[in-house]
Amino acid sequence: MYRYDEVDQRLVNERVAQFRDQTRRFLAGKLSEEEFRALRLRNGLYIQRYAPMLRIAIPYGLLSSKQLRKLAAIARKYDRGYGHFSTRQNLQLNWPKLEQVPDILAELASVQLHAIQTSGNCVRNVTTDHFAGVAPDEIVDSFVWCELIRQWSTFNPEFSYLPRKFKIGVNGALEDRVATYVHDIGLHALKNASGETGFRVIVGGGLGRTPIIGQAVRDFLPWPHLLTYLDAVLRTYNRFGRRDNIHKARIKILLKERGVERFREEVEAEWAHLKDGPGTLTREDVEKIEARFTRPAYEIGTDPISGISEMGSVPVFSAWRKRNVHGHKVPGYAAVTLSLKKTGVPPGDVTSEQMDAIAGLAERYSFGELRVSHEQNLILADVRQRDLPALWREVRALGLATPNVGLLTNIISCPGGDFCALANAKSIPVARAIQERFDALDYLFDIGELDLNISGCMNACGHHHIGHIGILGVDKNGEEWYQIEIGGNQAPASLGKVIGPSFARAEVPDVIEKLIACYLERRDSEAERFIDIVQRIGIEPFKEYVYGNAHQRPADRQRQVAAA
């Protein structure tokens, strides 16, 4: 965990006092709605469909058990006893009272949390790999670099009024688990031929109304120049980005209109004034940040399989171990995903009681730390393998052991029309209907790896463009309809293609069944995933299954698999 120093704490405390006064003046009628709007957004406070929504920052998705207990207490005291983990690794409260938000922020500050820059036209919460620090394929510990970027970007006056919101993702491993190519800036750590560490800098990615895959503007940036080069990119965007049209204000539009070569030249020209200047990082700078992170005291030489062998005959444990337990760079340890995707529960939601219980699990099994993934699950990153059976029993009792990581029911979903004022349609009921249709684990495992993402509007908070199957809620004459696309992928990044006309909500599970039936019929082996088939044969065969006469009813196929 990163530990605040005196400056960190003072800045957060001062922001709480500042916003308390701003809220007081607004409620007294001394600030207009428009004047208060910019102030509240910089503190993560939205006005949603039925109530305010507070977005709490969880920097790079890293939480301590103490912090999670505080979030549980806040949700219980100021909200309705639950929170929603988002694809930006943040926690959202859907029902706080406006006048109590300053008190919430004060409680957050007491455990080194805040809601600063979780909204507004500024650099938002920096996201990273939920296996950072423990992944076997890790190149750098991305937490350290995320913290450097957080300190550089927070309260930076030059970037407090950007043309539009700005999102940065940092991947420190060989496998891209951050979706770097759909961020405004994606940073992918790598080593050059000389073994030196640096970053590939990817700019201009993003989803939403105009989904675009980012482009590498620098294939290798030596690490000392990270912040000065980011400075150059942000300055270029701040200078040339549009402010006259909200739909054309993102950096992805600027890069697309100017072309990557011209944009690169403009960044390099700006960087010429910054390179080797005061913002250049030194080894001392990096080590200072590294020293502020606590590190687990791993046991060396632990028996990795003690206590597990007798569980091998328990199918539900074996299924959980296969899907929710992940590799670790320290022998004898594993990372474990706690699934927030149990059928019938809104994806990403967790109750105060569950938060308190998970905090206890983190203390007993994972050095008091946990992570939030952009897939809206929680991870205990440092579990001794011999403790897996005991952990599984406790997790299962909490309803957090659904063995569906990487499978169809591990749905990513925004809150949709149940909460969001921008949504065209509801997301949660669609997710629930699909989960109920595919609740049989045998059938899920037969289908294999498949990402299904749902967004309630074009803002794409559910990342539907990069789901193997993506669902988008659209409005048709005041009614909710759903557009289906297939072929999206997080890494290597690709955008899905719409298969045809949209569907009523009740039809969506049937459509998903037909897509799955086409896939199962066309695949050559169980190793060939849904996305592999789409890339191999295109979307036309899937369109025929959905809009034409299917060769076999999907329900019949599901019954056959269950019977087998």
C-alpha cells in the first residue's frame, strides 16, 4: 500500500474543508447551480437520475482492509448499504445526500482516500493491472509509476481545464490487462535491446460515441522522461483540442484529424522545451516513491500444495481454482479473484456486510490488501496456496466464489438507466437475464472464454466496444432497445462490429444464445475462443443465425450439453 506523507494528507484535508465551504454556500443560495457544478464535479459528485452519485477514487485500484472497512461504514451510514465498483477501479455511491457529502469526504480523508478528480475535464484516476506487483510476466511494478503520475497530475493547474476528461492507463507486464489502446494515453512498459526500461506511449484511444484504437506515438520512451513527455502530450492537447463541441473534444479526435505523424511532431516540438528539464525523473525520485509502498513479508519455501490435494475431488472447488485462482511470481502464492458477478446481483455491486467480511479475508489471507479490477471484481493478490481451500469456503459462504472469471457471465456493466441520467436504457436487468439464461456451469465451461460487456448509452462506461459480445442500450421513440456487436477485444485491441438492427430487451438473451450456437457449431476445437471464430469467419455467419433460420435452437443445444 502507498502511505501518505504529510503533504499528501494536508492536500486532501484542505480539499475537504474547501468543498465543505462551497457546499455550504451553494445550499445557502450564494452559489448558482452552474457555479457549483464545476466545483462538485472536481470532487466526484454527480447529479444522477434520482439522487446524487459520489465517485470515490481508488488510486490504481489498490485498497487496504482499513480503507475497505471505512467504505463499508460510509455506505451503511450515508447510503443504502452497498457500493458499485466501476471500470475505472473506483467505488460509486448511488444515494448520498448532497449536504452530507463533505462529511463523507472527511471520513475518506481519515483513511487516505478522496474523490478528487474523479470527474471534470482533468486527468482522472490512473488505472493499472490488478495483478501489478505479483504477475509472473511483470516487467515493472506499475503501482510506482501510477503514483508518480498521480502526484504529477493532481491539482496540476495547467491541466485543470482540459478540453475534455482525460484517462491514463499503465500496464507493467507483457500481457496487456489494462486495455492501454483505448485510453487517452496508454503506457506499456518494455525493455529495449540493451535491457533498459521504458514505455511505449499510445495516444488517442477511447470508446464512447466515436470509438478509436490508439496509436503509438513513441515506441520506446526511457523512464526518466516519462513525466516530461506526458507533459508535452497534455500541453499539445490543451493547445489544439477543441472546446466548441463536446463530441469532438477528446484527444482521440485531435489525433485523428491531424494524423499521427503531425501530432507526433507537435509533441516532440513541445517536448524539446521540457526534455532533461526539472521534470526529468531520477533514480532517487523513483526510489522515494517505492519506499512509501509497504511490501508483503512473503514466506519462503512454503509447501504450495499442502491442503489442496484432498480438495481435488470437489468439483466446485476445482472449478473455482481453475477460473478464479491466478499465477504469482512468488512460489507458494496465488492471486485470487472474488467474483462480484453472482447471478442476480448487479455486476460490480457489493454490500457493506460483504465489504467488512472481505476486509477480514484480506487481513487473514493477503497481508491486509486487495485490488479492484477494471472488470469490476476484487482480488486478493497474495494468498498462500495452502490456504486456498480455507479461503474458498469463506468466500463461497459470502456469495463471492462464482467460478466465472473470463466466462460469459462475468459481465462488465455500467449502472445504466436504473441510476444514470445519461443512459438510454437499463443495463442491470439485461445482465441479470443473460446470467440467468447461462447459469449452468457445465454449459459455461463448454462455451469457454468470452467477454460480454454492456453499456446503457454511447458513453460506453461498460466498455461494450471491446467486449467479444457488446451490448449497447439505445433509445427508439422513447423505448429501450439494444444494439449487439461482436468481435471487440481488449488485447490485442479491436472494436466490435454491429450485427444489424437492434432488439427489444426481452429478445436479448435469445440473441446471445444464437450467437453462442453459431460459435459452437463453427469452432474447430475447444481451444478456439468465440473471438477467434469471429476473427476467422467474420460476422456474416453470426448475422444469419440471429436474423435468419438457425440450424439448431440454442435451448436444445444447452439441454444436450447439460444432459451430457
